Amino acid sequence: MHAFPLQSDWAFVLGSLDLLFEGLVVTVALTAASIALGFLLGFPAGAVEVYGRGPLASIVETAGVVLRGTPLLVIIIILFFVVSVSSSAFVTAAVALGLRSGAYQSQIFRGALQSVDEGQLEAARSVGMGRLQAIRHVVVPQALRRSVPGFQNEFTIVLKDTSIAIVIGLGELLTVGQNLYQGGQSTAALEIFLTVSLIYFVLTFTTNRTLDYVDDHFTIPGGEQA
């Protein structure tokens, strides 16, 4: 039973949209920072797994396995309460999400790099390019294009995973929703969390449609057969 009329519950949610918007801004910023860090770590790691040799390749591969196999909740708790990488909940959450995303992005980029026919690398070498030049100018541009579908999925996962930052008190979207309900000003739990879910859906839908356009625009003709 609602202690407040249903109309009053929705009126409370509408009156709290400014607070939810503040949480939305934090969520978007955290997603962007985490994805960016994940890319900066994941692309080089994927390249090392494909082209690297010796201890470096083994270290990168092992680190990726560990990060992918450890629950994100555990990573963020360790970084915040044990290692104390930063007193900022935002920085800690971005590092945790970025490390985890980097581990997954490395596999996206590894697969994309491996999908480029080896003959193209050999052809580039035959016209005088060095190995690194050939990888940079011939393989990498194609791999980045082919990684868009996998990157799209990873972006969506990171966006939703930002809600885990609630455990360290970061004021992202879910935390704001919970605080509104637990503040005791309203019994609008259903209405609050339906609104939060709708915001996540709109963000996810918009991101997916945008990346669909990017994928269609940059698709390599005949690349699916490579």
C-alpha cells in the first residue's frame, strides 16, 4: 500500500528530476572516462597479444584473464577500501571500470586485428613498409572499423555497470534514486526506479543507434568475408 496517493508519488519524481539529472551527468561522465581508459589500455594490450612475444605478451594475457575473471564489485572495493588509489569515489570507480573494460576491449581488438588478412600485411611489407608501419597504416585502420560492433556491446555494459559505484557512495544515477527513496520523503520506490530504468534505457538505446550508424558508415565493403 502507498502511504501517499499515486499522483503524489509521480509528482515527487517530477519534482526530483533536477537531482536525477545530476546523477545522470555523473553516470555519463563516468562511462566516458571508463571507456576512454579501457581503450587506452585495451587496444595496446590486444596488439601485444597478437603481435607480441615473450614475457610481455604473457604478462598482458595473464592480467587480462585475472581482470575478466574477477567480479567488478570486488575490483572496485579493493581499489577503494584496500589499495586506496584515490580519495575520490569518481576516480576510483573510473579506474575500476576502466581496468575491467580494458581487459574486455583487448579481446575485441585482438579479434579485430586477427580478422585482417595476413596477406595484406605481407603486401605492405613487399612495397617497402616496415612491420610497424604496415600494422599502423594497413591493419589498424581496418581493425578499428571491424571492432565497432564489439565496442558497441562493451559501451552498453560499461554504462550499466556504472551503477555498481553505488557501493562507494558515488552520486551516479542509481545512487541518487536510492537516496531519494531512502530519504523518507516519499514512498515512490516503484516510480523512482521506473524513472531511473527509463533513463538507462534511453541512454543505451541512443548509444546503440549512434554506434549502429558509425558501424554502417565505416563498414569495409566485403570485409565480412575477410
